[in-house]
Amino acid sequence: MPANAVRPMERKTGIALWRQVADRIRQGIGSGEFDGDGRLPPETALAERFGINRHTVRSAIAALVQEGVLRPEQGRGTFIQRRRRFTYPISARTRFSEGLRDQARDRRGHLLAHARETASPRVAEALGIAEDDPVIRLETLSEADGRPVSRATSWFQAERFSGIADAFASSGSITVALRDHGVADYLRKSTVVSARHAESADLADLKLAPGAIVLVAVALNVDPEGRPVQFSETRFAADRVELSVSG
Amino acid sequence: MPANAVRPMERKTGIALWRQVADRIRQGIGSGEFDGDGRLPPETALAERFGINRHTVRSAIAALVQEGVLRPEQGRGTFIQRRRRFTYPISARTRFSEGLRDQARDRRGHLLAHARETASPRVAEALGIAEDDPVIRLETLSEADGRPVSRATSWFQAERFSGIADAFASSGSITVALRDHGVADYLRKSTVVSARHAESADLADLKLAPGAIVLVAVALNVDPEGRPVQFSETRFAADRVELSVSG
DNA sequence: TCTACTTGTCTATATCAATAGACGAATTTT
DNA sequence: AAAATTCGTCTATTGATATAGACAAGTAGA
């Protein structure tokens, strides 16, 4: 009997029951709980397991169908469409495409927007430049096997990396874009990980259901001489990705 | 004007508006948004900022008062009770107490429960032992300045660490408990980080509001010879802690 | 074919969530 | 003392959430 069976649902919490159930089912799928026949238990069984009404289970399933996680077939059952999570490695040599090489065939980055602006205090401190110094900000989306995985905002010192937006747009790779600007190699100096509910803009870009959770990684990359080259905040869809830190 | 001002709330998502607002306010407090006078803007101003009714704002505030985050005073305003997040460092030498030394005065671990059981496939693989070999499981809670920070489940090989539960119970420290069992030093070999909604048991232990997010760190510690000594899953309250990975 | 099982749809009801407006109570400013 | 500000409480209404029961529609196995 899975752990789901006993744990009762929380009520009157501001989180609708159907959403709690949807989250649990998605979680279960992500951890391979229904890998046996690739099919969800019948709605009546789920209702009993969670101690709720069948209609509420149906609302949860409807949400997951909308997300593309489940596919119901009348008379046959409800089948699982997508399965396990990607594991994204974080190390001194963190690179997006390399990290998912064994897990996804297609891995690409898209440039959503870019701007030249002045550094905020936070960005200035991270990049080791003066406040209000010019920086270039990139808004990027990373996909694996056609599925959005992460949404990042990156800052670069404007003078040193003047053409970084074009370089990224054409290559889809930060590594390549930095190489074009004379950075043959770079290292991950620090990564701070937190989690929160996704904001509405990220919901749209990452094709997430409202209320979804994102893992937030705030990172600094430096060149071999230790000079900061890239400061970034990356939001990962928490139900599609986990982060792996190797020591 | 803070970023909160423009972003509209998501509706009809299964997450009540008052809860979304509560999450945003808690988030804002965690990132020092109201550090100026340590006071929340008036309810009417918040209602206008979020584009919602004042009563809904009041529901959100009531939830945060319940959590101990806010303290309202009639006629004066609503004051912030607790502020910033702890930053918990993850590195080859990750230790709970050391990591928070500069951030909290009191740091202690509590033993909630312990059991001798057989290793699940997952635990066996991590500890490098046979399936169904005996292991000792510890359920622990870590606090900083009297506030619960993390809730961990740890597994140890039973023969080598037979008295680990007592050793931890009396010392409140894994480092000390391992030293008692001949492990003078240990290293963090791997850490996998993910995020999800807290389960009800963790809600109670961590004193979290239902629907709260936890950062989940699954880690393996090894002795200097590389032999696994501890496999653990730690749930951090995402609104009180962030994880820092240094490279 | 018949039966059991599973998803899909309908009606009905009770509670929670959100909006709206008004006014009281405590505090601070003028 | 009076006015302005701010939190606290009340009533009322609307829509979303959850429960309950019944039956239709499609699938699979006896």
C-alpha cells in the first residue's frame, strides 16, 4: 500500500482539495509510483484512498489532463502520459546542455528578451561592479525534449559582453556565447537554491499550472581568473526537475 | 513601487486568493521588503496593490498572524515579527550547527523517533549494503533560535552504528553521534535537491501552515575512506531557509 | 451476449472564498 | 479637541469548492 493511503488531506487551508490531490498524483507519477501498468487506479479507488468524493478526484484528474500529465479513456482507465523528472547536476562545471545529455535528446535554449540596463545593487555586488554600471540582461528559456525545463534571468557586464544577446540567440548556448566573447572556460562559483510558488509570467513560459512550485537557483559563474562573468536566477519547474549537488 | 504592484493574482486555480497573498507577503518579508519601518502597508493599500478586496487581505494577514510572522495593532498598523531566511550551506563539509553558526545563537537537534528496520531498495543502494540488511532510522528535527528549521529522516547501517539513536538523543548532533561510533570525520558525497508541498506530518513538526513548501535535500555522507555512513532526506521550510552551494 | 468495471454527465445541496459597504475602536497627527 | 489613519466587526451577495446520488457510455472478460 503506498504512503498516500493513510495520510489524510488538509482541509480549509486555502488550497482546494482537488489541487492537493492533483499535486500528490503528479508527485506519485514523478517518483514512479504507477509504473506497473502505466495507469492510475480507478477514480473510486482514489476517492477512497484519499478519503474524498469521486467528483473531487475527477477535478484533480481534469487539471492533470490539462497539463498533459494524464490521458483518460472512457471505460478503460486513466493513463499516464509523462513520467520521471530530469536530474540537473550542479557543480563547478555546471552547463545546461551537458547536464541533461544522458536524459534528453533535444536540449536547447531560447532567448525571450534582452535589455541593456543599469546594475541593481544585488547584481552589482554579484558581478563586482559599481552600482548603476551598465549590464546586459537576458531572459531565456531552456527546453529538453520539447518540454520547458527552466526559465532564467542572467546579467552580464555590458562592456565586456556587448554582443552576448545575439551570440546566445544564434547558438542557444551560454557556453558558446561566452566563448564568442573570449571566455574559453568558466566555473560555477556559488549557487543558492530556494523554492516558492511560480509567478504568473513563469507559469506561462514554463507551461505550468497555477500554484506550481519552482526551484530557484541564484548562481554566479566566473572565468578561470576568478572574474565574474554571469550572474543568474534560474527557475526550474519543481515537478519536472531535481537538482543534484556532487561533492 | 515594489514588483508586487503590477503582477495580478491568479484566480480560479484551486489556491485561494488569501493564501496567494499570504505567500507573497511572507516572501516579501523574507527578502527584506518591509525593513524600512518594520511595518506592513495598511490593509487598504495592500488591497489596492494586489487588486483585491480588503477582506481578502485581512484573511491573508490573519493566516500570517497565526504563523507568528505578523503582529497587528489596532489603530497603529501591522508589524513584522520575524524577518530573514537562514542560509544553509551545502558543501563537502556540510554540518548543520556549523552552517548556521553566524546566523543563529541556538542551534540544536531533537530526536523525534528511531527504529531498527530492514533497508529499502533505495536506502540499500545508497548505503552500499544488501537489500533487507538491518538499518537504523532516525527521525530528527533541527531548530535555530527556537524555531524549527528542518525535519530529517536518516538511515545508518545497523551493525556499525548500533547506538547512534542514544548518541544523537544526548548530544543533539550527528557529528558527535558519529564520532562516538569511530567516525572522526565525514564528507558530503552527494546532495539532490527538490521542492514540493509539505506533507501533514512535516507541517506539524515544522510548525508550517498547510500548503507550505519544503525544500527536500537527499544526501549521502561518507567517511574519509569513502564508505557510506549516513543516508538522509531533509525537509527544510522553504520560507525560512535557502540552500547555498559553494563551488 | 451478458456482466462487471470504468469514465462521463447530470441534478441537488452545503460550505468556503471573495466582494461590497458600513461603522466601531484604538491610535496618531493636526 | 478634532481630524485623519488604521485595524476590527458586522451584514449581505455571488461564485467556487466539495459532497451525494443516479445513470449513461464505453471497454474488457466470462
